[in-house]
Amino acid sequence: MELQVIGKNSKSIEVAEGVFSCPFNEPLIHQVVTAYLSAARAGTKAQKTRAEVRGGGIKPWKQKGTGRARAGTIRSPIWRKGGVTFAAKPRSYDQKVNKKMYRGALRSIVSELIRAERLLIVESFTLETSKTKDFIAKLNALNLNDRLLIITETVEENLYLAARNLVKIDIRDVAAVDPASLVGSEKVLITVAALKQLEELLK
């Protein structure tokens, strides 16, 4: 299949139909994106149960005759400074996703971006300076004001420095592309060289 390259000297490039024309597999994409986001969680939250909280070894008052409710320990979950009833413990949130599923989800996402005209291809994307205003001017020239993911073969220093303070802009090389960043972007701008690298990875 052919994809159009935008720019002054617009042209078409030939890409593999098996990579960039896959059906939209929503269940697979949901599973892979959820697994990716879950793996990013630290899972280090820890709380203490009533058995782990310091103190509370003695009964605070006798069982009967005081007129107060029965109490066996001052570290009960209903007491201030008591233990937590269902205390959180460190755990792993990793979900198993094999390579075939991961690549399949990426192919499906990229194919849907092309069908929705959200994937824009340019010959190259570089900056001569590291100034943010120059970077914004270049985006305005391409009429790009949305939440944008820029994929290049290598992240150049000027490009990184110019875009690092912009909240809606994310710049990555091909190796750092993930399903969550593709799904979360309104538009994806990719260079021809990066597109060929992505095609080789997803075959």
C-alpha cells in the first residue's frame, strides 16, 4: 500500500500492507494498553495491620463494670493510631503479554491511525536551534495544534530541548514507542526513516 508524505515536495512511499492495514482489534488493544500501564505502577504501597502496629499489648480497661464499650487493644482498626483493617502490601501489577500480542496491538493501532488520518508522515523533522518558539512555529506551519507524538529515527538534542517544556508534545525514537502513547495522542507525526524502522519491528 502507498502512504502520502506531507511537505513541499510531497510524494508517496510504499509500505507493507500486512503491517499498516490491519483490522482494528479493540479487545487486544485494551488488554495490551492496560498491561503496559499496569507494569508502570511501582506497587510499593505498604500499611500495617493491627498485628504490626506498635503497642496495644495490654487490655485498656477491664471487660465489665466501667460503662464503656468492650476493648481488647488500643491498636484496633476503629481506634485512632490503630492498624488498617485490610492493609495494603507491596505487590507486582505486571500482566503477561507475549511479543506476538504486543506487536499485533501496535499494528492494529497504527493501522487505525492511518484510517482516521491521524498519522502524518514527513521526510524529516529537525531544528537548527533549541528554541521553543522556533519549534512551535514549525508545528504551526504544519497546522498541528493537538496533543502530538513525534517519532523520529533518533531524538536530536535541539528537538528534545525545544519541546521538553510543552505539555502536549511527546518526542520519541522508534524503540521507545509504546501502545499507550500512540492511543493517547490526537496526532502522530513520523519521519520516513522512522516509519521504515517501525515497519521492520512490526513485521
